[in-house]
Amino acid sequence: VTGFVGLPLLVGVKDAKIKGVVLPGAELTFDGAIIHEGSGYAIAEAKGYSNGKSVCEARLTFSLTPYPNEAFRKIMIEMGHKVGIAVEEHTK
């Protein structure tokens, strides 16, 4: 999100729907996309799945806050690599 130039902080959730039960131990995966970015905010739509079924969805609003320092930014980029984000594609 945001080319790793700032930290996205969750500030709002709209149109949240819970469509199914996910019990402890079940695998939960998410798909999402940024639908707007600008003026210090980003809006994303996300859906959660368990056992191939959609179990939740929401529109999320993030405030984009500058990283406190370059060392913190590097840690976030390393974390992106660990969770499978193609960081190079998203780094400005």
C-alpha cells in the first residue's frame, strides 16, 4: 500500500458483512484491492474466505502516516517480503 512511503493506519470500516462462521483452527484468507488513494488516505475493498466460501467483506479506510524513520520503513519492507508481497512492484 502507498509504495511503502507511509504507514497505513486503519481509521474506518464501512459496509462490513459477516456471512459465515469461522471456527478456531480454520484457515482464513483475504483478497483485497485499493480502490482510491490520495489526499493522505487510501480506501480498500477486502473479502475473507474460509474453505473456498466467502465469509466476510468490508470497505476499509486508511490514513497514510509517514514512517517515523528510514529504519522503520526498511522493517516494513522486510515484513512485506516475508508475507509474500511483491515489494519491488509497490515501492516508490
